[in-house]
Amino acid sequence: MPPVMVSSKTAAPSADDVAQLTKSIYSSKTSQESLDASYALTDLLLNSVGFRGLTAYNILPEVAKAATDKKQAAKREGAMFALGAIFERFPPKARLSEVIFLLKEQNLVSCVLDALSDRQSAVKEGGRYALDALYAHLSAEAKVYGLLPLLTQYLRKSTGKWQGAVGAFELMGRMADDAKIGMESKEIEQNKDLLRDAMGRKLEGLIPIVENGMHDLKAEVSKQAIKTMNSLAELLQNDDVSPRIPLLIKSMEDPSAEAQRKAIHALSQTTFVTIVTSPVLAMLTPQLERALNTPTTPQEVLRQTAVVVENLTKLVHDPVEARAFLPKLKPGIQAVRDRASLPEVREIGARAYDVMMKAMGEMQNGDSKTNAAAIERTKPEDILKLLEKEVQQNGGLLNYPGDAEVWAVAKNYIAEIVAEDANQRMLDRVEKNITPYLSPLMDDGKAQLVAETMHKFLVEEDNRKFGEPVKEDDGETEIVNANFSLGYGGMLLLSHTNLRLLKGHRYGLCGRNGCGKSTLMRAIANGKLEGFPPQDEVRTCFVEHNQGEDADLTILEYCCKDKELQGESRERISEVLEEVGFTSGPEGRQSQKVGSLSGGWKMKLALARAMLMRADVFLLDEPTNHLDVGNVKWLQEYLKSHTEISSLIVSHDSGFLDEVCTDVYNYETKKLVHYKGNLADLVKVRPEAKSYYTLSDSQVQFKFPPPGILTGVKSNTRSILRMSHCTFTYPNAPKPSLQDVSASLTLSSRVAIIGPNGAGKSTLIKVLTGEVIPQDGKVEKHPNLRIGYIKQHALEHVEMHLEKTPNQYLQWRYANGDDREVLMKQTRVLTAEDKAQMEKHVDTGEGKGMRQVEALIGRQKYKKSFQYEVKWVGWLPKHNSMVSRETLMEWGYQKLIQEFDDHEASREGLGFRQLEPKVIAKHFEDVGLDPEIANHNEISGLSGGQKVKVVLAGAMWNNPHLLVLDEPTNFLDRDSLGGLAVAIRDYRGGVVMISHNEEFVGALCPEQWHVVDGKLTQKGHLAVNLSSFEEGSRPGSSLASSAAASSVVSSATGTPIGSGAQSEAEEGGELKFKAKKKKKLTRAQMKEREVRRRLRHIEWLNSPKGTPHPPDTDDEA
């Protein structure tokens, strides 16, 4: 036996001692005795000669030989225990041992995997123990650069056992699963980050191996390979591709033409906005390559593939990744460009080819723009040269037998690990990944010197590439510096991120809907954010849009009774309220009830409360939602003038953020990334944030269903809903909210209702839609008109169904063929008078006496109106009567008629709707809500923006003719706002909306109704601002058509009533839905008319003086 290094603590064991323990491992009577002997052997070596004992005593070759002994199961079991003990105890104390049993003796892992197929269950269990011990005690770097290559090597072997293949796939899948972002300690999450990125770069080689396993003839292997592929797909971390992963995996599992077509079609419908990285390319390139190179691929699929390649190429920013993947697609795209049968496909192929060539050309030529976007990566070769140099300069290696052979393998292994740490900018791991490996090979303290020098060099290189880190000591007062993770409703929102707030700074919080902006603010307000200072150190106040105030208190009393404001005097409270616009005195706004406030005034009240709390940090959640232009300007000036207050602001108003913000925190891959400056400055660094400035459908696409036919309405300009001389006053209010208002709407209406807070805009909408009943005047609508209505406080629609999923909510709402929320309106609920009317008996004149109405069960056209089939209480159906609409109205059955009309209208709208989960999920997808969320997440766990999409889907399910939106922009992010704008633009029904968002209104509504002090004035038709859409006015779009129509019919004065072109005849009575045809009178009829007019004139001559002359009209009825 060659000499070995002897520890200062314990002498080297003799060969006989080692042989005795080895013999005990293989010949023990019980498994426990064998395991104990294995532990004894490893402890003996670790406490004396360390890693050298594994080679000096020839232990590993003997274990490998025992593991393949076909005659003695005890030997095979003992070999597994010996390996398990080595894997478990050596890496923590002697890291260099990894190099020996992973890289030098590469067949050991293969032996363990083969043991999983052993006939003896004890050997199988021993093999499972050995694999678990190995996996559990390797670092993240060792798993990727030591274990993973052995697994892929085993899976490539044709001689491997199927049970071993299952075990290898399981370990590979476990690595991917362990890389998922979580909420554990910072050290564990850092390991996950490294493992995720390192494995992501290995996907190019892993995916073909796993895909091959998916087609294995052994069902167990195929099943595990599919499971592993799903785990690997989680490494993509790309929001654009993630929804398409199931289809991609399905097409790998079933590589048929149909599966491939579906996958490519799904990708072509994806809008790529996130930077495309190596994992995404590794997953998509084989699919695209197969589609391009299959001779039988249809032209449409080739077209879609070329589109996907073009879009992907534009978002590849790393030249190394581009050079690895784009050349594989180049021949296929070139073939499409040159040989596709359809000119359109050839044209798209040529476009994609040009984009690819330009990208690769820039990367090869060192284009400055590309180089700026992609930082050069640290190479293992460079680390190796530096490592060897530093080892030599610090005395070189100890001259022990076998060390040189170990070092020859170890130095490349260490170089790969350190290069990975450098590329992921985890430089604090460098010393930890050098010192443990070098310490046994060098004199005491020398390994640490090498590690420190390497670390210093890599820090300098990192600063050269990325710039010096920003120094936090900038002379300003820091009030918050918190490191935390945040989760909600089973979803991880932020993982080990930092939030630093300086006094007087105003921070914008940007990110997509559902990323957790409001959740973060609420966690801060409730004192539940890890690391955030308590309220007695930093006082925060959450200013939100949906406070639940006590509606019966006056505004002043409400503030005085607030437990947070107990230390403030009544005079101080009144003074602050007056500062934000609440006038004092008995007739002032401070004396009004809280329940009577409009949304804008409620927001002002919340701001006043925050001011009274003397908060250090304002948490402003959509502060501009309910504020008119003047109040938004006031809020901007207030925030900018109070330099002692810091603010954290969530808002979808890009102009507001530009005006107010000094800094921006952007949500990026579950981290908060800080940028100095406002939103415009963020866009310069992150171009994808440009969506905050344009109403574009580039990221989110909404699609509204067509409204369907409205019986009797041939023209889009004919009135379908009209209110005449309506006045409405809220209970206990001193003056009417609406006063003598007349208006009408048509199928072509695009109306914006404008006015200051509290002017009566929402009340106007409520009267029009039947939410409330006016005290004076009347509201008339087409009997079959379906209205989709979204309230100002949109969440009221779903707040009673928080335990349901969106899919279940929609099923509940339309379960009986009617919209249950329509039945809850005041105009549908039976009052005591209505119920008394139902008890009355009426006589139809059929000779059957007085009878009581039970229900209306049918309806048909009758002259210019309708007649209804009436079922009588206590009478058989054969005695039902047909009664005209006018007669029923005279009897007082208006609500019964309305209920039946609603049912018929809903039946028409739902006639071709299937209330099935699959169909409903597709409907939710059309309004921008992920089907996975719609089917499985409870409404209580959704963000405000997602809840609004649920409400929108509910309103659009029965294909309404008229869409009524009260502040639709309040809860939607910019992407969703753009999707909604395009959907409204292309919608073929009428739209009326209230919004303070000038950009949104200006892009969609050529007509505006101005409400001031309860009075309505129509300003006439205006030109819409088509520039708000990135693509401008498309030929044939409804917006362009609407704008063209507006330019034709616009007038300088406008009309005092509504948006429909109305005749004077329509002003007086009920709406008629068939154009009147003027009949030519016969000579006899003309003589009769002349007689009537003469008698009328004589009667007028005999009337008292001053009586107006009765008009002579064509309609003498």
C-alpha cells in the first residue's frame, strides 16, 4: 500500500483494519450491521487520511466489483450501503471526494442505478438510499457539473436497465423541481437560483434525451420521462411561453402532424415581449426545426413557424445563445423563403430570414447595440489558467502519491463551478467553492490565499462588465431597508428581494396585473411584511379605492370617530378636510353623509385621513382612479410639495407617474428592481415598459362577442334606450342628483359621460340601466335589449361570491337561463304595491269574470307592439288569454312585463351559449383571464384587475347589445387597458362609459355628454384620437367608421337629447321599432279628415279666450 497523508489527530489505519471493516460490510447477517460497518469505515478514513483513503486502500474499485456480483445478494446490498455511507459523509467534510467518486470513478453512479433493477428488494432499497444520500449532500454546482453528466451518460447507454432509467429521470426531475422559486431562507433560494440558471443552460442537451425517453416502449420509463419533461419546462421562467408548455409537451409525446400543428399555432398566437433566453430556445428550437424540415408540413404551419422564428429572434439578446440555436433554424427558414408554394409564405419566410441574418451578422461583427445588451460570459478556460497560476505562486501542491492525478481532474471541475458563480454574479460563493477543494492539496492557509485572490479578480471583472455598485450612503435619510419574500393565495409573488425607501422620495410600483402590487402595499399597511419597520418607527397609511365607510355618519363625524385619529382635535380635522375640498358649516360638504359621496370624493376623504395620521409613507393604490382632471392636478402638486413624506404609488396612469415619481420599482422575475427617475426613464432602460404609453393590444387581447340581432331595429342609428325628462334625488339628499335629463342611445353610440366628481354621472348611468327608478320622467327601452353593465365599484359584482372560482360564478349567474344580477335591480324587485297589484282581479272582457294574473308565459308581435299570454290563477292553461302590452301596463303589471322581456332577451342572447366549463374557460380567455386561473383559483385570491376581468366576462356572456362601463379603467393595468380599448373599438354594439382617463375616452368616443350639477349637455360629435393606438386607424375598423360617420353628422350646436338620430314623433310616446310608412289617403278619408278639422276649429272658436289652437296633424288617432 502506498504511503498516505496522516492526520495530526489520528494515525493512518492499517490495511488489515480497513479489510476487516470491508469484510463486515459484505458478510453481516443483517442490513443494519452492514450499514453500521459502512459508517465505521467512512468515519475511520475521514478522521485520519481523508479523501486519499478512497484511492489508497482501493476501496471504490472493490465496492464497484461487489455491486456487480451476480451470485451474492449480500455483497450487492453491502456495496450499496458502503456507497451510501461514502456519499453521505464524505462531501460535507472532504469536498474533494466528489471529484473521485463522480469524475474519477464514473461507473459508481451507474452501479447504483443498475441496483434499482435488482431482484432482491434489499438491494433495491440500498440503491435508493445511496442515490438519496448522494443527491442530498451535493452542492448545487456539483449536481449540475458532477451528477447531471453521469445521468445523461447513463440514459444514452442502450445497455442500461429500465428501472435505472426511471431512477435517472427521477433525479433529473428532482433537480428541476428543487430549482423552483420559493420562500425559504436566502441561502436556499440562492442555491435554487444557481441550480435553475445552470440547468437552464443545459436544457439543449437534456431535452432530446428526455424526449427520447417519452417514446420508450416501457410504460414506466415513458411516464417518468413525461413527468421529468414537465419539471424541466418549469425552468423556462418566461411568461409568454409558460401557457403553451402543455401543448409543447403533448406534441413531444405525440409527434403527429396534428399535435405539431396545434403547438405551432399556439406559439404563433403568442405575443413575445419577454427577453428570450437559452432555456426557451432549447425548448422551442426542436419543435420549430421539426416543422421546418418535415416535407409534408402544410403551408399554413410553415407560415406560422416563420412568424414565431422572426418574433423569437428579435428578443434574443445574448450572442452566445443566438449562435447556439439560430444556425439550426437557418436552413429551414431559407427553404421556406425559396421554395414555399404560396407567395405570402415565401414573403414571411424572407422577412424571418432577413431578421435572423441581421441578428447573426450584428453578433459576429460586434455591433455596439448588441454588445451593450449582452455581457460577455466568463469562460472556464480563463478561470483554469488563473487558478493554475495562483496555485503555483502560492507554493504549489503537496507531494503526496495520487494527488497529481486527482488535481488533473479537479482543476477543470473547480474552474467550471467558479465560472458558473461568476456568470450568475454570486461572487460570495467563489471562496466557498475553491478553499474546500484546495485545502487538502496545499499547505495550511495557502488555499485561502488562492481563493481570496480569485475572488478579488472576479469582483474587479464584474465591476468592469456591470459597473460599480451604487453606494447606498448618498447623504439622504433612509427610512426603510427591508429584505423579504411575499406570497399570497398559494402563489409566490416576490422571492428574497429588497425594498429601500428614502425620505421624501416618491416611488412608482410597476408590473403586470396579478404580480402582487396591491398585496405588497396591503402587507406593509397591515404590518405583515418581514423586515419592514413597525408603525411606531415608520408610520404608514394605505390610501385605497374601496374603503368601507359607515354610510350613515357625516364626513366630519366619520373622521372624528376614526380610532387612528383620536389624538387630533375636531378643529384640526375640519381644517384638513377643508384643505382637500370639504367645505365646513351646516350646508358644507363636511355635513354630508359618507354614503352620498361619489368615488372621487371618497378618494379625497381617504387622502385627508392619511394627512391627519401624519404618515411618513403614503401607500397610494390607484389614487387617480376616481379623480377628475382638476383633482389629479391637485394631488400631483400636493405630493410634490410635501417633501417630508415618502410615497409608494401603484397607478396605471402613465402621465401621473411621469409627473410625480422620483424612482420606480419594477417587478422582474419575482424581484423588485430599482430604477432612478420616472416612468419615462424606466422605458429607456426597459423598452417593454413602453406599453404604459400606448393603448396597444400588443400583449393582451380582448375579444367581445357579437351583440346579435335586435328585433325590429334595422338601423344602427335608431333609438333603443331613452330617458325623457328624468329627475332623481337620493334619500335625504338636499338637492336632486339628476334634474330634467333627457337622452337616448343607439347601437352605434360611442358616448363618454364627462363631468366633475359628484356631478351625477354614475346616477345617470344607474337610471338608464334600471338600477334606480327616477321620481319624475320615464325610461323606455327596446323589450329585447340586453345591457352589459359594469358598476363604478366593479368588485361589487363578485364580492358575494369570493368562495367561487370565476367559472363557478358564471355558471351560478346564468344557471336558470336568466342573468340573476339583472333580477336584483330595483326596477325588477317587487315592492309591497307591486305584490298588492298581483293580488288584484281583472276582467279581460271575455265573459269569464274577474280573474287573478299568475304569470306571463308567452309573447308575440301584435300590430306595432306585443301581446302576452297570461296564465290565470286557478284556471287550466287552455283558458290562457292573449293580452296586449298596453292593457297590461294600464293594469299596473310593468315589472311583470319587464321580467318576462328580460327573460326573452336573455334567452335570445344565450340561445347559442353552452354553459359548460370548457366553453366558459374560453370566454374568460377572450377577456384576458388565464383559463387556469378561471377554472381553479377562487375569486378571493385574485387581484383587483383579475376580478374586473371576471366582471367583464360575466357582463358579456349573454351577448349584450349595449355595453355600459362606469370607470372601466380603474383596476386594469396598461396591457389590459389596451386590450379593452381595442375590443371596444371593434365591438359592433353600443358603448357608453364614464372615465376620467382622457387618453382612453379620446381614442374611443366621438360623442360626449357633459354632466354638471345634475344637468346634461351634449357637446356634439368630436374626432377620435386614432394615434392612441399603435397601429392607428385600420381600414374598415369600427373606430374608423365611427370617426367617419361623426365627421358627416357633426353640428356646431349639437342636439339637446341623446346620441340617436330621433324624429319628433319618437319624443312623445313609447319607442317604436318599425319605421312608420305614410299611407296615401283615399278621397273619402280626406273628406272625413276635413270634417274633423272643421269641427275642431269650431270647437276652438267657442272655447274661452286664450285657449291654444289644436294642431292639425297627419296622425288623427
